[in-house]
Amino acid sequence: MSACQTVWIARHGNRLDFVKPDWFNTAQRRYDPPLSEDGFIQAKQLGQRLQYEKIGHIFASPFLRTIQTASEVAKLLDIPIKLEAGIGEWHNPQWMSETPEIHPRELLEKDYSYIDWNYTSYRVPKYPEMEVTMMTRMAEVIEQLVSQYSDDILLVGHGASVMGLIQGLTQELPVFQPSLCCLSKLVKTDSKWEIEIGGDTSHLSETEKEVRLV
């Protein structure tokens, strides 16, 4: 069997509120933290890992930490980032006390020139969101993307995104935990999607000891 398409799925790098928990108390957008200093290093290492892959399109969750992570890859591949809300963070009421506010376009345009503002998301999550709803939207979005785009693609999301997107394609829940800035590779051979690489962190100089999803 010959591979006809590859889907790369990455989680964002370390986030500022994981390093400085007090940031949350005074932040204007509490659920949209940037990457931490080491998170930017992880993002750069992810970009270096993927710079020679034949990726035709990059999709990222519209949260700042995923945009910043995807930007490091986009710079090396010189291709735009499509912001897809459907692969965004799980709008879990146990994690969030309100609908998460993300950075508006006018702020992102200043620093992230690789964003393709002509792209329109397939799905926009609503708050509050049950886990089954989140997993369903991930599955629906990834099916849309692989049917719409025949090139190899990269999706940069969250811990929940990694699990939901992989299950959406393979119909199996991954057995690994999605560490920060981990990378998975799914390959379609004939009509079946299989995990060739799952939750890999070998491209990172430092990894977290305990996986945190929130």
C-alpha cells in the first residue's frame, strides 16, 4: 500500500500561566495565555523538526499559544496559517468560568503576518461544551479538512485537540498522553488512517514530567 496523504498534529508549546500561575489573576484575557519563554523554544524546535516535510497547509486553533507555535513552523515553511476555531480549546466549564476571550484580529495582525485572514472556520465551539460535543466537532472538522485539502497538512491545537483529531481520523482513542509541543503523524494508506508517530517529543530539548491538559 502506498501513502497518499499525511496529517501532522501538534500541541502548542508551554504556556505562560503554567510557569507563572499568578498571571491568570490579572490577565485581560485569562484563557488566552501566550507561550512561556521555554514554550517559544519548544515551538522553534517543532519548526526545525518539520522544516523539510512536504506540508502544504497549516491550520491552527485561534488561541494565542497555538498561533505562536504554528508561526515558528510557518516561518520556516513560508506558508500561511489558517485559523480553524473547530480545533480550538475544549470549552470546558470546569476549566473556564466563562466563554474564553481570544486576541482580536487587530492585535494579531501586528505580530503574525502569516495568518490567512481569508480563511473561514468550519466550526465554532460554543460554551459550555460537553466532552462528547468537543470530540464530535474535532472529528467533523478533520474529516472536512482531509476531504478539502489533498496535500499533507499540519494542525496545531491543544491537548484535547490532539486526542479528538486523532480519534476522528482513526476511530481509535490514542493510548498516549499529549505532552506540550508533542507531534503525531497520521498516514492514510488506501482508505485507512493509521498512527505512524504518536505524541513524539524527541525534537524537544526539554519535556514536561507530568502531562497537563489545562
